[in-house]
Amino acid sequence: MGVQLDLFKGLVLTTEQQESVDRFINSQAKNAIRFQENAKQLISLLDKSGFVKGVDYDSDLKVYEVTSKREFGYNYNNTNFNHEVTYTNSVGSVYLITNCIKGGKISTKKSNLDREGDKLQCTNITSQYRYYKPSSLLSKLKEYNEKIINELKYKNKQSVALNNVVNKYQKLYPKAKVTIGSDYRRGTKHYIDFPTVSIKFESGSEVIFTLGYGDKMEEVRLHKRHDAQRETAAQSLERFNNQKPA
């Protein structure tokens, strides 16, 4: 097994070790070429399909040289070794710009984009894990971003309604503790959270409301209640007997 001397770093590598280092350097260079070519094709497809750079999509692609110490070889047969090497590094991606709600405001985030031939996939904005025609995905992107904007508007409206309901019942029952809470119900695919308003009285009795719908959010609906006062069966029968017809 031959050895060779690295005159600059004073490191001695066997011929096989040098071949391992060279394979890594060549592999990284080829990956960078493929990386750039794939990105170029993807961007071309987006541009031709009506996506606007900086509005609908963007990229943070970087191809650069880096020098660092890396491990080569394998532990299982004791061929591993460390060596400082300069190679081409490729990082980043082409991504869609999607809306999100952050700190009560509309913000944006990067959503991963994948290509298969002339079709695209972005699972963050679609309900199905499949590839779409670029024009179809662009429509879904705009629908998704509009949905997030409407969602924020709804949350803001909901927040105003919750505060108004709390103030209303706090004035009606000043000794009670009126708070905003939440509960959940089972949806078709997952659990759905919704806000509630709880009125807890000094006795321990509690009534919980949910908001109304649409423009009538402040017309609350009974969700749950707990009566701290317990009745015997005879007391319940007597009370029911004395109730007036509805």
C-alpha cells in the first residue's frame, strides 16, 4: 500500500485514503452541477407557469467552496480517518412563499417545493400528497394565502366578540369569575379547538358558553354547565312538578 505526503499540511495518506478523499471531492462537484441544473429547470417551469419570483416563490440556493476536516472510511473495518479537505458545498432550495399567522399578523414562510417531470408538489398548501400541473398549484397557492388572510380576519373578529361577551357577563355578575377558555371536538381528520367563555360563581357552579356564528358571534350558546348544588331525587321531582309549561 503506497503512501504520499501532503507537503502543505504535513499529512501522510495512503494511496487508498487519497482515492477516498478524491472520490468525495468529485462526488460533491457532480452534486453541485446536478443541484444547479435541477434548480434551473424548476425556476424555468415556475416562470413559464406564471409564478412571480419574490411574490409566489423564491430561492436561497448557495454553491460555494468550503474547507473543513471530515471523516472518511468506515469504523467497522478500522479504515476511518480524519482529513482536512476543500470541496464544493450545495445548500438551499427553491420554495413557495406562503402566508402564516405570527404574532397576530400575516407573515410569510418557506414551503418546500418538489418537481417530478413537469409537475409540482407542495404538501403545505394541498390536501393531497400528489403532483399537480404548475397552473393548478399556482391557483392552490393563491387560494391558500387568501385563506390564511381570511383566517386572521376571523380570529380578530372572534377576539373582539370574546372580549365583549366577557365584559357583558362580568358586569351582570360582578362576583363571578368570567374567563376565556377553549375546548375541542372531533373533526373528520383531527380534533378542532374552539374558544369558550366560562362564568364561575362563588358557589362553584359554572356555565360555559361558545360563540355564535357569522355576524352573530356575541349571541352565545350554552356549551356546558355545572351546578354545585345537589338535589335528591325527591327534590328534583318536586321542582319539576312546579315548573311552568315551556
